[in-house]
Amino acid sequence: MAHIIGKQPNGLYCVYTTIADDISMYNYTEEELVQNALKEKEKEIREMLAAQTSTPRSEKKYQEIINYLEIHHSKEEADNWHKVFSQKEVK
């Protein structure tokens, strides 16, 4: 467990991090905690995308995904997903 969230006597929240063994946030509303977590997750995902999607590495990673689908499901399912991924439609 890296973080422990506690409700303070004033009704706001504090966060204790077990990594640093210290208070990392205090006097936060529930909404502020959620927004902070979303920002951190967004940053993490963007860093992961930047690291994993540089060509040609990203093409290799894509093939790895298709291979996993073949191994853990079937070639037919992998082919079906490849067709879906190849469509120009954006959701």
C-alpha cells in the first residue's frame, strides 16, 4: 500500500505515503483528491505512450499484442482484432 487516505477532523482529507513515510497532501476536498489522481494518471499514461510509441518500437509492440492474442485466445480472434485496429474509424 503506497498511500493511506484519512478524513481529518475538519472534514477534509490528508494522504500519508508509505514510500516516504510522511504526509504528502492535507486539507484536500474529495474532488481535489480525485482531480489530483486523474492528473497523475494522465501524466503516467502520456509518459508511457511517449516511451512505447516511438516508431519502429511501437510497431513491434503492436505485433507483440497481436501475438499475445493468438497465444491466449486464437488466431481467428487476433485476426479479427487486427481488422478492427486497421479501420480508419476513430472513437
